[in-house]
Amino acid sequence: MVFSQSYSGDVNVFILYPFVENLDNRPNEKEPETFTPNSISEALIIDKVEGFLKEMIAWELPTITNKVGF
């Protein structure tokens, strides 16, 4: 997860996923979101980190397509 301030002063937030060879076509980047410096707060950062952790958990969990049994 990256917080980056642009030349205009806005803050861009985006996620870069690790590259793993021979892995299905998962995205390697999530679309950036842009915020003004005044809108950056502790609550926003906590919300973005929580979303990031959920994304990483979903990314790390294997997708079971050939489930056997009940």
C-alpha cells in the first residue's frame, strides 16, 4: 500500500500486489484513489489499512475450484 503526494498536493493511495510467476491472472495493481490533504485523517488511514489487509487476505487465500466432498 502506497500513500504518495503529487505535485498538486493531492494524496494518491494505491496497492501494488506481489508478482508471482505461474499464478493466475490476478491484478498487480489496484486503481489509485485521490484525496486532498485536508481530507487525510486518522480514521481515513485506519479505513485504508483495514481495506488493504482484507485485500491481502483475499489475495493470499487459495481459490478452491475443484472442491471434493461436501
